[in-house]
Amino acid sequence: MHELSIAQNIIEIVEENARIHKLSSVSEVDIELGTMSGVVPEVLEFSLKIAVKDTLLEKARICFQIIQAVARCNKCLKEFIPEDIYTQCPYCEGVYFDIIRGRELQVKSIKVDEF
């Protein structure tokens, strides 16, 4: 379950930014998560609920923005939504494609109520 280590990393990122900006609390954290990131959103959410105890994020609302994966076929150059990494292009049945969106896993924003 690598989502727990990802959750801990998210907490570290937020706490480091809070220290830099001298914040004593965080009210909301927005996370972008691509459907091809290799992370299961429900498991990450569960892991974060456990990991935030006794941190600045303990009372923060954590929001996920799921980014739908989009691929571009290397043969016909058309874009499509892949089901998984073994998907064929629905236009030409090519098997080689590049994921152009959907691998995201990042803290998009941190919100505070202090200001």
C-alpha cells in the first residue's frame, strides 16, 4: 500500500509550505490525481485520514480533483481516453501511445483561514 507513504509525503509538503509562510493552521488542501497515476483515490483518502492525526492537516478538508487520462496514438496521432496501459487505439487499433494527461499527483493548492 504505497498510498500511505504518498499521504505522508503530502503532509510533509503542506507542513513545509506552512512553515515557510508561518502558518499555524491549514483549512483545505487540493490534490490533483490522474487516473493513470497508479494511485487508488479511495486508498489515498483513507491513508490521509489516518496520517493527518496530530498534524496541521488534522482539521483540514482534503479535496481531490481527478484528472481523466488522455492518450495520443503514435500511429494515427488521434487522442483518446485509455482504459488502462494495455488499451488499443479505438481509431486504428494501434498499441503504442503516449499518455499526455492523467499521470498527475500533486498538491495543487493549500488554503488557510488566517488572513
